[in-house]
Amino acid sequence: MSIVIENAALKNNALSYIEDTIEKVPALVQLRTEAAETFASSDFPSIQHEEWKYTNIKKLVSNTYSFSNDVNVTAADIQDYLIEGTDVMVFVNGVYNASLSSFTSTEKVIVAPLSEAIEKHQDLVLAHLGKYADNSLPFVGVNTASVVEGGFVYAKRNALSETPLMFLNVVSGDNIVVQPRVLAVLEEGAQASIIERNAVIKGEAVLVNSVAEVNVAERANLSHLKLQDEVENTSLVTLSEAQQADNSVYHNITITTGGHIVRNNLNIALGEHCEGLMTGLYLVKGKTLVDNHTMVDHKMPNSYSNELYKGILSDKSKGVFNGKIFVREDAQKTNAFQSNKNILLSQDAVVDTKPQLEIWADDVSCSHGCTVGALDEEPMFYLRARGIPEDKARGLLIYAFAGDVIEKISNENVRALVEKIVAREMGYDLI
Amino acid sequence: MLKINDLKASIEDKEILKGINLEIKPGEVHAIMGPNGSGKSTLASVLAGREDYEVDGGDVDFDGEDLLEMAPEVRAQKGLFLAFQYPVEIPGVSNTNFLRTAVNEVRKARGEEPYNAANFMKEMKEKMQIVSIDKSLMGRSLNEGFSGGEKKRNEIFHMAMLDPKLAILDETDSGLDIDALRIVANGVNTLRDGNRSFVVVTHYQRLLDYIVPDFVHVLYKGKIVKSGTKELALELEEKGYDWIIQEVEGQN
């Protein structure tokens, strides 16, 4: 058995799409051409590949997708996806839609679709775009080789962007692949908050292959939420690639409540005295497969990373967690913590959890732990014995289990929305 | 109010209750005493509906209905309350939110309007005084990090809020110092209104100095082997359980 899937339809179709569109944005031709060459010489991973052991994407990459599709989407179509007090940049099947978008761009905090940023701030874009994500990975390579549009935010020195910015990828149509791209760059001391979300308002067999590159300079602070409340039959492959300079903070929060196959890759590289935070919640049912692969790279001394991923799985859903902590020889005084806790609500739900610690420094404090189990009976009985019906008691306990993940979302409106989504998914009305 | 008839129960094929007969009328306080392992806590658990236990025989009538047929939450909604020997710590569920859910579920089941936030707070304030429970415990996660005394007080506070017809106190005195014991007992006495009934399960007589029972039953090897009035408790305190055990074993 081969570790790759050869002759995948997605690869061949993507290559012709890339060829057809390569001239579209002159400034990106070189980057795209190089990525396309790399992509052309690679193949999508099969389950023989160690990093894809539990996540079979054969059907996903064998499907024939269309890469563009003009549709008319109205404000009413996306109303439910907007968040109060949050700016939004909307893409419809990959195309930027100005009339549905609502955000402010200032001299200190530049917010723009990539196509516009390329025209006005070409140097800023080209200095970072494609510089962090590893294009030799096929999903990343094909995204980079296809990039003509995306979300761009650039916060200059000490700029504070108080309003969160959501990149909303609206998809409409069957067998569509969209490849969102986000580039967020924070200069020294800047602060910002971004959200990535998809809205598949119509369509079967949609594939979203997204790449977000993040560069957080010294003392800067970026909060990055991936809100994946996907509809059935939407599959996601995502990458968040974050570079942190000294004394910076980056917090990635990934919340998944649906989809067909969801594979998230999160890589953080830390400088000195950094905080790298990884928080995740997957609350899935049906046949959803959610796979979170995370890697934190402690390159320098005195940094702190903390990872908390929690899963609640019912029906025949499946969870995969692979968390790697890499501590290099120079990274003395590293503090790295990792925890993955799972509750299985049905006999058929499965979780594969694998912590990976690779430590080359000798003066470090690292811990990891994982649990997989059913909901405890004793608290259930306690709540029921006080008059709370079984389903509500279960809801309360699940909500409590998810609570310490949700409370890490600092923006009140966003937290309220996530609470609402979680409550909806477990069929429990919050009191 | 409660009529237990030849109740037999087991756990993991081990027979624990071997035919309990007991009748409790409105307003009565019954103490269930007995040596360790006699089945006292099992009786409390079976009445509250803990699913670990298998009921092997007998029946329990609660105000004209078959108690054993009811789910635990239905028993609570119908007015049965169990104060746990070991109240469970539930991180992430606040004491207040939990109680509001519980109280409103019980009210709903009784055909009463659920409390709105203001009414609930008012009711809570009033009932908090009964057990002198600290306000700071309300916002915290249910029993999490509570001291032993705080947990037991919280149980009595829940009881006051849920306003049951019949309250079972399972070794509520265990692990309490004398001050905490007095506060808990005062709380219970305040709720003794002539209609509400109590089953006080305890190993020691000292709680009964504060909660004076109408009847005292001694449970041994899964059966009530002796019943009497409060004087029986005093006799047990003085002489221990051995004489009863000898009496029972002698008969066999």
C-alpha cells in the first residue's frame, strides 16, 4: 500500500484550474507557479501516511469539484452567520463580495481582501504570503498555487484593533471546492482578533481547503477563532500556521460542531517569552469525523504553551487528536502543557488520541494527559435526584464539560454565540 | 405518605435489603440506625432511585403511587428528597443555575409557574438563612471545593428550596463538627412543619439530640430488627449495637 493517493481527481482538476488562472494576478504569478510545481510533484496522503492514519480522504480527493461558480447571495442568506459587534469580510465561492462585507480599514490597521491589498500594499503582502505555510504539503501547496483572493489584515506598530474581524466564506452549489486564504500580520505591540467561518448555504459535497498564515511580532497579541459549525456533507481541511516573535501571545481557538470530514492542522512556532495557546472543542454527532493535528515548536527558551482540547462525541462520530510538543535544545525553561479530554455519548463513537512529546532541552516543565470516557453516572444521578430530567441533566453536564473551553473566548458576543451553538447542538436550552 | 412493604434489593448479585417494612405518616420523623453495612444507605439510595441497585421484591407506595416505577427525577418532582451522604462535586455547573433548573423543573411538574430570576433570588435569600449558608457558595460550581460542612449545609439548603414532602437524610451528620451539626439540625427543624416527613439515616445517636425523632428503627443485615421511640436511640448510644445483634442472632 502506498502512502499517497495517486491520480486523484482533485489534483488533476486543480492543476488545470491553476494553469487557466495563473495570469490573473500578475504579482502572484511567481509564488503560485512555484507552489504549483511543488504541488504537481506531490500527492494527497493515504491512510498509510502516519499523519493521516485515522482520516481517510480518498473519496474527498477523488470527487470532481468545480473551482468557481457564480451565484447570487443576498444579505438575508448570510444573516444568521453574522456576529454582533464583529466586522465581516465576505467571500462567495471564493470571490470577494464588497456589498455583503462590512469592516473598517485604517492607516494603522489595514483590512482588505487580498486582491485589493496586492494593489495597494504589494510589499506588505509579498513579504509574508506563502512564507510560513509549508507548500510541500499537498493541501497547502494547492491552496497557495490557487491563491487569487483572501483575507488580509495588517496591524501596524502598537495598533489596537478592538473589533473582531470575521472572514466569512459563503459557499453555494454542489461539488464546489473553495480555498480560503488568510494572512494576518501584527507588527510590534499590535493587537487583533480574527475569526474564520464558513457558511455553506446550499450545496452537497463541498470541500473547503483553507490556509491561514499568521505572523505575530514582538509583544503583539492575536486571537484567532476557527468557528466550524458546518453543515453535513461539508468537509474541511484547514491550516493555521503561526509565527511568534519574542514576548508575543497567540491564541488559537478551534470549535467544531459539524461537517463530514474536518481536518485541522495547527502549527505554532514560538520565540522567547511567548505564550502560545491552543484551545479546542469538538462537539459532533452523526458520522462526522473531526481530526485535530497540532504542533507547537518551542524554538527559544522561557516560553509557555498550553493546549486544551475537549471532545464530546455521539452517534457514530469519530475524533482524532494528535498534539505534538517539540522542545528544541535551546528552549530551556520551557513550560508546555497539553490536555485532551473526551466524552463518548454512544457505544459507536470513537476517539483516537495521541500526545507526542519531543524534548531536546533538559530544563523544561512539560505535561500531557488525555482521557476518554462516558459521562459520569454519579453526577447524573445527583442532578436527576434533584428533579432535573435525564436529557437536561446530560445537557448541563456536557455544557459544564465544555465550559472551560468556551470561557476562554474573551469577546463577549463571540462567546455568547459559541454558547448558543453548543447549547443548540446538545439540545439543551440555557437557563 | 410512604409505605415500604417487604422491600428487597441487591447490588451486583449481593443481597442487601432482605425485606424492609416501614410506614411513615405525614409530619413524622423516623430515624434509621444500625451498624456499618446493615443496609441503611442502600435503603436511602433505593428510595431515591439509584440505578446501581436491583429491586428484587416488595413495593413502595408514595402518596398512592408506585415509587419504584418512577425515574429518579420524577420521585424528586413528586416530593421525595435525598440529602446525599457524599454530595457530588460538579465543576462548571454553578450552584445557583443548577438550583434554578431543579426548582423550576419541580415547580413545572407540580403545575406551578416557574420562578423568574427576581422571584428565584428572593426565595433563595430567604432559604439561605435557614442553614446560614454563605452567599459566596451560590456562584461557585456545585460543591466544588466546598468543605464537608458546606456540602452538608448546601444539601439542606437544596432541600429547603425544593420543598419536598419527604426528605431522606443519608448520614448527614457524618464528618460534621458539633457547630456544623447544630446548624444542619436547626435547618431541618425549621423545615419540620407538621406535614413534611423525614427519614434520618445515621450511625450515631448524636444527631438525634438535635433532630428528635418520633420513631427509631434499627437496621441489621438488611432487616429492621427493632423499632421504638427516641429512647431506643439513647439505649443504643449507651450500650452499642451488640446487644441487639446478640438478640437477633440468638433468635436464629
